Amino acid sequence: MDASKINWILAIGCLLAGVGLGALGYHLFNSSATGLQKMRQRLAERDRELATLRTGMDDHLDEVSRLVADLQRDSEALANRVALDARSLGGKSATVTGMAIATGQASPKGDSEEPAMPRDYAKGSGGTLSEDFGLKNDEDAKAPQPPRY
């Protein structure tokens, strides 16, 4: 064979190999692009579902808050009705005060009283927060101890 024919055969072989590698690369990269497009489509669907759920949740919470307000208004009306009925029947003022406390209109104690401050020591002499907790007294040391085996 002639050297020029080998060059032509080699050139045609390299051209075919390049076309084959190019087609393989295009196929591989195109499949990842298709997968990416499908993933974006699923993400868009999830976003739409999430927006729908948020809208539904907002509507639900608005309805619940409206129902709670209605319930509070009805309970106040009921408390006022019971207080009026108690007054009309000659009830004591303690009952009316109790109804006012139940509706949150007055506090059971005077507003001037503040809650007691918590103490950081035990009330008695033997609590775990007392200063001599865990210390042995001389009386305890003099008491007979059982034998140890």
C-alpha cells in the first residue's frame, strides 16, 4: 500500500471516531439536561402545591380566629346575663365578683399586692437548701454506729 492511502484511511477513521465520540457526548449531556428540566417541572409543581396549602391555611386560621372571637363575645354575654340574673334574684356581690373574675374583669386579690418573692432557702431546719445539709453534727458522731462487715 501506498503511504498516501494510509493517511487517508487514518483521517477517515479519526473522523468517524470523532463523530462517534461527539454523538455519545451529546447523548450523555442531553439526558442530564432532560433530567434537569423534569426536576425543574417537579419543583414548580411543588411550589404551586405549597402556595395552595398556604392559602388554605391562611383561610383556616382566619376562620379559627373569628370563631374564637365569637366564643369570647358569647362567653362575656353569658357572664353578664348570669350576673344580671344574680342581682335580680338578690344575689350577693361575691357571686357577681366571682363572675367578674371568671371573665377577667377583676383580679381576685387587690392589684396593689405583688406575689411573694421566691426564697432560696428551706423553710424548716432540715431541708436540702439549709446551710448545714449534709454536714455531720457532734450529736450524730456520738451516737452508736452499727458494726460494718
